[in-house]
Amino acid sequence: MKDFYDVVIVGGGHNGLVAATYLAQSGLSTLVLEQQAHTGGAAVSERVFPGVDARLSRYSYLVSLLPDKIVADLGLDLDLRSRAVASYTPVRRGGRDVGLLVERPEGPGTRDSFRTLTGSDTEYEAWTGFYGAVGSLAAAVAPTLLEPLQSAADIRSRVDRALWDELVERPLGEAIERRFTDDTVRGVVATDSVIGTFAGLHDESLIQNRCFLYHLIGNGTGEWRVPVGGMGSVTDALAAAARRAGAALVTNAEVTSVEVDGKRGSVTWLGGDGERSVDCSWVLSNVAPATLASLRGKGGVEKPEGSQLKINLLLRHLPALKSGDDPARAFAGTFHIDEDYSQLESAYRTAADGSLPAVPPSEVYCHSLTDPSILSPELVAAGYHTLTVFGVHFPARLFASDNDSARALATRRVLAGLESYLAEPLEDCIARDADGNLCIEAKTPYDIEQSVGMPGGHIFHGDLQWPWATSPEDAGRWGTETDAPNLLICGSGARRGGAVSGLGGHNAAMTILTT
């Protein structure tokens, strides 16, 4: 290892690897320091259950915002597959169980499903009108994500002014309530605004609007795709690309301090051979801003608060549904549980008051229906499947006094919500590991902080920001800059960070390469 590098990157998550590859391809000597024994951060695949040959995407699990251009630029060997179904929502109405199915691409079955649920075509027409308008905003924003920040006025000039007011100027709940009347349809629209974000639909901060936008602008379509081989395949492809480009990747390296003076930098870490330091021209931070502040010995950066409960399951077979719908179709997309609009708002108010929601909203994803390769051939032949459950409105504060007890109670309530729509007991479907235990793993924000170092368990490293310049001085910058000219944010804490996107890594690299 050299004593000096052009660039040192703190954190070997996917964004750090993206930045490293671009920089090393450009001839800059680049060092990546990762605290864990492997690169990838939260974008990893792991065998979660003892004695079971299933590699689950343990933390992050779907890919939306990763631009095709980054995949092509870095020569990534990736297979990102579309899901046949966008979403399915089981509903209990008038003593009967039905399901709201949204196809991908939408066809006659989607219209029929809306009509069965609501009794007319009105809500479906409102749905297509709304998402058609949202698509125009996504098409305007997506091409700018890999460019210097454009002004809000520039973006606004390319879209319908009324739509801009709905999604950017006013709380999202107003638009949803004005455009839709059915509680379930309203909820399906609203869920994209609260994934990983603790907010009500009428929050004046508009963080729910920002979260909604990020869920719908990836590659201009907002489609969430399944990485074949699990999220670890994304990390593996990025790490391979970084090494091919000549970047040095060091794992088991716990960074303890970062020093910068605007022209030079120094990074110190603890590794297997003790404490080491290296000097550099640039430091890129792929850790959360709160963590970076600590490494610099600075205060003033508030620790963020994550808000989710992540549950991984391995099933012996997909459960039958009370609606009678084919589970292989219902679980092929996003399976909404208790996410009516009124249920989302009620759960938010309960959590904000400091209590676990009695009927917690959540979403379920079945990776193995789209990509069975994460399971051994024997498990596939036997009909096994994975389920990932993402519970919303579970802020870290609810687990502060007794994480273990609160985790157990929250898990029971979320799984009970799923079971309420099943025609058979959920436990009868769940596989057991080599020790005879049910294959269930739950992670609270505190567990995520401990496992992968995200402060507060916040999956976005903090509140998402608008993906354009919100002040005149930011226009033309990359959204990665800090108070020190040679210290950049390259992770989810960058202005256009969040999710498995590579945007922070790309834009930090471009900040250097275009300087």
C-alpha cells in the first residue's frame, strides 16, 4: 500500500465503489477503506438461516434509481429483471376478500381489478391520469441526475405548473385526497412517500413528497427491478469493476479520523496490522454525514432517525390467499398489507405518540418468484420462496427502551397483519433452519445501525433532498460538496443520494474530474 493516494474513499458501500471505479478509470490512484470484512454495505446477499442454502438480500433488496448509463460506463455484469406485477393489495370489503392488482405493464386486468374493488372506472381513470402526469415529471428529472444541479426554475419550466404545485409546493396528501376517493387506492399511491421516511401525508416539511418523487424517477420510469443473484450481485459487479480499474480495496479497516485542510487530506484507520494513516488530495465520504462529522471531531450534525422494520422469511411454499387469487401472481410484485390511506395516517399518529401501531402497515416482496437463483436447486425444486417484509412507521424511538422486546412485539403484529389475508396459518408455510427454528429474521433501526453502521438505522443517511438546486449558489454544483473543498459526500447523504442508485458515487467522482 502506498503512503499517498489521489483519492481515499471512506466506506466501501455501492456508492463508494462506483466513485472508485470512475476515478481509477480516469487514472487517479484510489483507495477504498471498508470497516466490514466485505464491501457492499447494506447492498449484500447473505445466508441468514443456519444450514439453509438461501442467499437473501438482507437489507436493501430492489434496484430503482441506478441509471443504465452507470451500468454501461463501468461495464457492470448485471441482470436486473422486471417484475411481472407492479403491486397487489388484498382488501376486505363488505364481508368478502378481493385483491387490487396493478399489472406491469398495465393491461385490461388492472382496469377490471379497479372496477371490482370500487364498482366503476372512475378511480382507474384517476390513477392513469395521475401517474401519466407523474411520469412527465420523472422524465424531466431523471436525465439531470447525472449532471450538475439544475435550478428548480429550470425543472419547473419543463412540467405542468399544476403538477409542480401538487408534488413540490404542497403536502402530497392534498393531491391524493383531491384526485382519489377510495381509501385503498389512496393508500397504494401514498405508500411510496413513507418507505424509509417517517412523516404524515400532510407534513409541512414535504419530506413525504421528496420520498415519493425518488421512488418514481429511476431511469425516467420509476420501475423497481430485481437483481439476479440478489443485491450481493450488484456489489460483486461493482467491486470487480473497481479492481479492474486499478482501485485498491481494503476491508476490515475501521476509519477513526478524517482530516482535511482544503488542499490535502489524511485518513487514519485500525486494521489487522494496527493503526495506519494515509495522505491524499481528496477524501470522499461514503458514510452518513453524522458519522463523518464524528470522524472529523465536529459536532452540529444531528443523528438521523430511521423508520422501518425489516423482516426476512424463508417459506416452504407460498401461502394461499383468502381472496382466492393465485399467490404466485399476488406476491410477484409489491404486496401491500394494511396500507389503506386511513391506516397509514393512523399508524403514523400512533407511532408519533410513542406507541407501536396495533395494525402496522407493511409491504412484502418475493425475490425468488422473479429470480430463483438465490435458492439452491434443491430448495427451488421443493417449492421454497423468500419473502421480505418492510414495515413502515416504525421510528427508532419505539425501540429505544427495550429493542429486543419491541422487536418481538412489532414482528408479531406485522406477521399477524399478513396472516389476516391468508387462507392458511403463516407458521405452517415458514421453513425451519438446521436448529429447528423458524426462518424469520427481523431488523429494527437499532439493529441496522449496529450491523451496517447507518446512524439511527436511517436507510437514506438522513432526510432526502430535492434532486435540484434549492438555492442560487447550488446551481451548477454536484450536490456532493462540504465545507472543505477537498472533502466530498459520495454516499446516500449526497443531495441526490438514497436507495441503491450509484448517483452519489458518480456525482462525487464528477466533482473531482470536472474541477
